Amino acid sequence: MTRLRALVFALISGCSVSAMGSPYCAADLVADNELDFFDVTYFVGLYAEEDPAADFDGNGVFDFFDLSSFLDAFSSCPDLTDSDGDRIPDFAETDDGVYLSQTQTGSDPFNADTDGDGIDDGDEVLGTEQGLDLRSMGASPVFKDIFVECDWFAGTFQGRQENYRPTPAVAERVRLAFKYGGAENPYGADDGVNIHLDYGQGFGSTGGNQIPGEPVFVQFDSEFNQYKAEHFDPRRKGYFHYAIFANRYNSSTNGSSGFAEVNGDDFIVTMVNYNNTNNMSNTIMHELGHNLGLLHGGHQNRNYKINYNSVMNYRFQFAGVDVNEDTFGDGVLDYSFGWNHDVNEGFVDETIGVLGGPIDFNFNGQIDIAPYSMNLNCSGSPVPCGQDGNGSCYDSVCTSLSDSDDWANINWARLSQSVDRVGSAEVVECTNWPGKVLGAVEP
């Protein structure tokens, strides 16, 4: 039911009404950036009930002077034209990239989502029409935001005491990775994303909570959806991702670190017995990356690529991305920027590596001058073309491996397309854990 329909219904039925009000014009009681019959009718209803919102002269008495003050406000309101329909009048959208207040938002009056993060400017400045105060949670109309609710289990799991709640250290590591990431912002602002992990830490983040029980595993997505229905505020749908932090998923022997929707809003992080700051923060960014539309090869589901330098790649999920161009992780949490050049497995050139520097891809102790063929996208040592290393390689063929610019390919429209609003979402099972090698027993 729209606000206007709700108002008319309340007045006709005699139900109580309470003013929503506009921060841009006191007489715009319906807060629709229009001054019309509905605002007058609303005032009359408030006045009849002696609602404090009708005490327009502020003297605590309901009399003719309140009506006079209301009419003065009605006639003196600024131009409330809202060209982009984001609930913020054009005059308040100062189009300079600097947010100061609700009347100086810095946003574009002709673009409802100035920063392009999938959340309208009005929702980030005024709160959502369902009453979700995103601004108090840190939202900005001129700098990209991502919100995630983190619910968790704690207790005894298969004989171990575990608390899978994200720690402040985990949250800070993820925050910094996104803050200094490569997502573009308008008005020449720094690249990056403000990510807001709500794990019940307070200061506006009170939605995350411990889920009762000590399940050995959570079935994704049947049990997951039941937990979500019980613990996730429906007002957050379309604004927040939802994550559960648990022991395992889908079976009591599954050692995998997580499972996620692609281009969706749900994911699970399962830390089994390897729960620490590095592993959890890296897995959060990995699984959330699937929600953002990224695959294990960035734009394609081709894993272990030596030149795809992203936490989405199993090669770098726990080890962190490569910063010294040797194709081994160096502990840095990040997505790929797409800087590495293609590597043709059918014509491997060790002299130029992945970014111009030489790399001993086949581990023979020297830089081979002559190109050769080798299947390189493996979790262990490379193998000849046509082989998969007894399962240690993503495939057995030799093909061209390409990097991917993750930051430029985030799907910012994902929440409006998620499984909660359309048909079933694609899901990705992340069969990876720290130190995974061929033949290793799952933790």
C-alpha cells in the first residue's frame, strides 16, 4: 500500500495517523515532495487528534494559530521538484560530491543512484520507506556502500569449542580491503567501497546475532533460508546481504569453506577447525564476491589460473594475492585489477611471466628461453597438456588463461535481481580449505 493510499485509508476509517513529515518542507506532511490536498487533509486529521505534529506554532495549544502557521509553511516551501524521483528535491542535491546534510547531499539531481552502488540516494540520505535508517549505518549517496548482516553459531561442534562470530579484526581486514579497492566513485573521489559488516557490534549495527543451536552442518539453502526467515529483518531485503557463519554445510564431513549465490544476496562461511582472522576474512571476501557476480576465474569459472590475481581464485583465497609477480600469494586481501597479461598454456613464455618479469613456471630451476606447452592452472605442480594431475588441475586442456578486472565487473544491480525476488539463483560451492593439496583429507 502506498503512503497516500495508507493515509486516505486511515482518514476514512478513522484510524490514528502520525506524521511522517519532510525534512525539506514542514507542510509536506506526506513527504512526497508535493504540496497538495493530501497534506492539508493529513494536517486536519492530526489537528483533530491533537497530535503534537499539528502544533505548528509550538506553543502546546491547538488553535487557529496552528492552522495559520501550517498555511504559512505551505506557502513558503522551497521548490520541491525531484527530477530523478529519489525523494530528495533537486535543490538539496548539490551535485558536488560532498555530503554535508539532508539539504546538501552532494548527489546528482538527475541520477537516482549517484554513486552507482544499487541503493538510491534517497534511501541512503533519508532512510528507506520501510524505516531502515541506512544513513545512521554509514551509507553515503556519493561513495559506494555494501551492507552485510552476519549471523553465527557458537558452541561445541564435533568435540571442539568454536565461536564463529566475526571478530573486530576480521571486520577491519575486510573493511580495509574494500576501502582501498578499485571500484570507481563519482566526482573524482577515491576508488573503493565502504563495506558495513553487521555482526551485532553496536553503534548502529544491531542486526547480527548468534543463532541458537549447535548444528554440525547447515543445509544450503533449505535450512539456511529457515534461519534467515527467523533472524533477518525483512526491511533489510534488497539492501543487505545475509551471511551465516557455521561449522560445515550440507554434510558432517564437508571441509569446504563456503557456499554462495552468484549475483545474489546469500552466502555461508564454514570455518570448521581452521577459524582464524586470515581464513575468515579471506573467505568472507571470496563468498561475497560470488554474490557480487564474480566466479573462480573472475569473468569465467576457470579456477587456479596463475595470472588471475584475486581472492576469488583458489590459488589466492587463503594465501592472499600476488604482489611480487611470482604467482604465489603474499598475504594481501584483494580482488583483481586485471593488470596481468594473458598466458597461453600452449606457448608458455617464461621470459615475460605474467606482468613482464621472468617466472620459472615449470620449476626446473631456470628461466627457459624457448616457449613450451604446459597445463598451468593446477593447485600443485604443472603437468603436460592433456593431463589434469590426477585431479589437481582445473582441467586437462592447454588454453589461453586471462586475468579479470574484478573491481570493474562487480554487479551493482545484484540485490534487485536476487533469488528473493526472481527465480532460483546460480550457486557456487567453494570446495577449498587452507593448505588443500591433491589427496589431502578434508578437515
